Amino acid sequence: MSETNSPRHRKRRPQVAIIGGGEASPAELAAAEGLGRGLVDRGYRLVTGGLGGVMTAASRGGSQARGWFEGAVVGILPTADAATGNQWLDVVIPTGLGHGRNLLVVASADLVIAVGGGAGTLSELALAWVHRRPLIALDLGTGWSSRLAGAALDDRRDDRILRAGDVDAALALAEGALSSSARSMASRP
């Protein structure tokens, strides 16, 4: 193995979590699918909770992206049964942790995008905030993503949840946030 192909010299793909409800409106599903497709087309790895609703739509979009690659779509399941994951996942991680898996979803991500969502999505937003993950909330007028778009959850951070009005805006914000994060990591001693 040449030195440039060694694991030490390979660049890790940024991982983006899409969070949202297991039940979702047609607009939320369409947005999640567009986000999944757009993120994978940009070379990012997609992480979801692996079940239905927004998670299935995002996974389907990622799996059908022109830029799809092996392992592009990851589902971190609340159950211990891999068969409960949606059909669009490349990598299935059964945890048996129930809602505790929400921490794994956001902690594994370099950036989190929320689409709609109820109490489970709210917990993921709070966990992402506490763990200092950049957050983007799609403001479609529904769910916690719309309620918290543009908000600061508390004073432990000096930024806010970024508001995106549509899929294209969310993708542009994601690219900007991930490139800023990469630059700040590169400048550390």
C-alpha cells in the first residue's frame, strides 16, 4: 500500500445527519429526499435514525443520488434488529438503545439538518446544540425545525440554529458550515 493510500492519509468524508419525524408531511418528505440527494451528490455521507418518514425519504434521496458511493447512507437504529431499518440504507447500525440512539445520530455527524419533527427531533436538536454541532433548521412552517430556526437554545454557544427556507438554501448553508469547520480544524496546531 502506498503512503498516500494508507488509512492515515485518506480524507474522511464529512457526515451530515438529517433528523426529522417518523411521520411527516408531503412537503417535509420531499425536502428530506432532496437534501439526501444533494448531500450525497456533494460527496457527504448521510446519517439518519434509519426508520420511516423523514429518515426514509432522506435515505431514498441519498441512495438515488448521481454521486452515490458505497456506504453513503447510514442508519443508526433505535432497535437491536437490523431488519427494522428502511430499505435505502447502505450501512445499518442496530443499537437497541431506543431514543438513546439520538445521541449517536448527532454525535456521529459533522453537521445536523432538521426537517419538521416532534419530540424525538427536539431531543436531537438539543443534543446537537450541547455537542456543538452546526445546526440547520428547514423552515417549512411545521415541526420543531420551523419553531427553532434562527434561535439560540441557550447561552452556552454564541451562534444560532441556521434557518433555511428551502432545500437549496440548506445545502448552501451546509457547504459553508462544513468548509468553515474544515478550515478551522486545519488551522489548529
